[in-house]
Amino acid sequence: MSNRELYDQVFVKNLCVEKEALNDKLVYQSVTAWDSIGHMQIIAALEEQFGITMETDDIIDFSSYTKGMEILSTKYAVTF
């Protein structure tokens, strides 16, 4: 499974959204499940999935589906 597929899987599972919803319009609090608790569930799942520990500033900046890929690729060497 590719990194993109693994990344997408985290969002689908934790936010209970369809794969078609995974785009640049998916942002923090745009769906009910992406509240503060959902946010930390996404972060924890991504850390486990990719074997990383995200810095606090990155967790705060992780404001959208697209921004998350940018953070993971530039700071944690996850290629998409």
C-alpha cells in the first residue's frame, strides 16, 4: 500500500468520510468528526502509521487534508 493510500485510510477511518471527500476542501471542523478530539485521533494514527512523532507546532498547523501531506512530506520525509 502506498503512503498516499495509508494517509487516506487514516482520514476515512477517523473522520468517517468517503474517499471522495479527501481533497483540499477537507479542513479542520469542516466535518463533525474533525473536532479537537478527532484531530488528535488523526495525529496519533498518522504517527503510528508512519513511525513518526509530530512536533506541537506541526500538530497545530495541521489544518487540512492537504496541509497534512505538506507537513509530512517536508518535515518527516513521507513521500506521496
